[in-house]
Amino acid sequence: MSPSPERTSGQDSEIQDGKFFAAIGYINVLCFVPLLLKKKNNFAQFHGKQALVLFILEIAASILKVVPALGDLVFTVAFVLFGILSLVGVMKVLMGEYWEMPVIFEISNRVSL
């Protein structure tokens, strides 16, 4: 799904048009913003799907927090990991890049909206 390194002017305008929406998509529940408001923008959809997978994993980690001791550890590690991935995702969006997050991309690739 990721485009070739050579960009056309159409791709550049699509990236510029979707940057804001793709960037805010990495903020928890706001992952739905690019998915719902920029349905025809491949750049926003690409990052929105990855943000959606991160959000679902964050919810799963929060649910695991109920487990005594181990749940707190898993939640803390997940919170830090997903936070770092979200920050890197925002940076890649602002640089106009399609970045395939390790593991997350494979899962997001299966998401069809």
C-alpha cells in the first residue's frame, strides 16, 4: 500500500491535504477523524488505520490493568511504547512520509473501512 519513493505532484497535494488530519489521528480517540473526514485521502487513511490499531491496543492494555501487579507493569510498558510510536507517527506525518510501523502496519493493512 505504500507508494513508491518517486512522488508525483498529485501525491504531494494529497499529502499536504491530509497532513493535519493524519497527525491528529495519532491522539487516542481522534484516530477516527482522518478515517471519517478524509475517506478519499490515501495518506490520511494510511496513518488513520495505524492510529486506530494503536488506539485499540491502548484500550486492551488498559483492560489488562485490572490484573494485580502484572497488569500495572503491562499497562506502563504499553503506555510508553504506544506513546513513542504515536510521537514518531506524528513526526513522520509532518515530514510527509508513509511510515510502516513495525507489527502495527501489518494489522492495519487488514483493516477495511
